[in-house]
Amino acid sequence: MKTFLIAVVLSFVLAPSALLRRNAAWLAEHPAAKLEYSTQLLATHFPIDIKPAGGSLQGKWQIDAKAQSCTLVLSLPGGEERAYTWKGGVEVKAQGGGGWPEVEALLWGACGIWAAGVGGGEPRVGLERFLSSMQINLKASELRLLGREVVYAVGATGERTPQYWIDKEDYSARGLRWLGAAGTLWELRLKQSDRMELWREGQLALRVWARPAKPKGK
């Protein structure tokens, strides 16, 4: 009986092509053409040269998906700023100080998904190009648990295999898992419309709140 129920559940897993088509449609309906967010970042570990009071930093996150550009500017103690810029999915550059692997991974994953939403006029093309660059197998899909929720996963089965996660109900982007250049396992989890988490090797590394910035003068 148990085997039969498992077979029935698995039979309802959509093919990767259908999942990506529906997710691309969702991305097209929620474009990030040019947006600015006010951001709060809470980290479990900060770089040695950053010691914020209360364990969190404020900043702003600027996205220009059509230009394939994404910048996170963090306000540091003492009035200084540090900017991390993702450009065209090539690398993340730091300005005003040294690198920060967790923040760089955050931008790599989140900005890649947002930029894929425009894809040069075709969201699915941009999405598939981005996922392929993350070594995600676009010919495999399954149902899996993400925390306590069931999501669709595009990618091969395995605890350390790259995957892209899609909401089971509305086909929204829920996050992805990939291996960094040094073999580090990263997971980006899009929790809600204004909250995301970055996990490193199974441990929570960052919590981020990103809310649309208020228009000037209001």
C-alpha cells in the first residue's frame, strides 16, 4: 500500500519543461526591471573588519535586471559603506573593503533569479541559461521538502546536487541549491515576498529582509 501511494504521488510531478515554463510565466508577471529595496541583513558570522551593534546591518539593494546588474550597499558602523555588485552573472565585486563570501553567494543566487525574469525578452530562455550556469540538470524533477513545505525541485536527486525550487501552488521561485567554486554547498531559500535565507553547508548564514524603498519625500 505504501509503495502504491508513493507511486501515485510521484505520478503528479510535472516534467521539468512544464515547471520551468510555468515558473518563467510567474517571473514575467513579477519583473524586477529596476527596483530599490531597503534591506536589513542579519548574519551568524561577520568579517573580522565588520563589527555591527546588535548583529545586523542596514542597507539598500538596487536591481536593474535589464542591465543584468545588482548592487547591495551595506551601512557599516562609523558611517562607512561597503558595496557588493553582481554584473551579468560573471562575478561579485566588493567596493569599500574586502570580500564577504556569504553576501557574494546571496547576490549570486538572488540576483540571478531576478535577472532571469527578463531574459532578453524571453523569461524562460534567461531562466534556463542561468540554471544551466549553476550546473542544474534541467531534465530531472521531483517533489521534495523545503523546511516543512513541499516544493517542486528541478535538478537531479541528492543531498549535494544543484537544484532549483518552485512553489507547488503558484509556481513562484522558492530558491536554489548550488556548489560554489571551492565546492561549498550553498542554499538560497526565498521564505516570503520580503524575506530570504542563505545557508552554507547546512548551516544558516544570513537572514535578509528586503522591502521596497519608500519614495523620496514620503
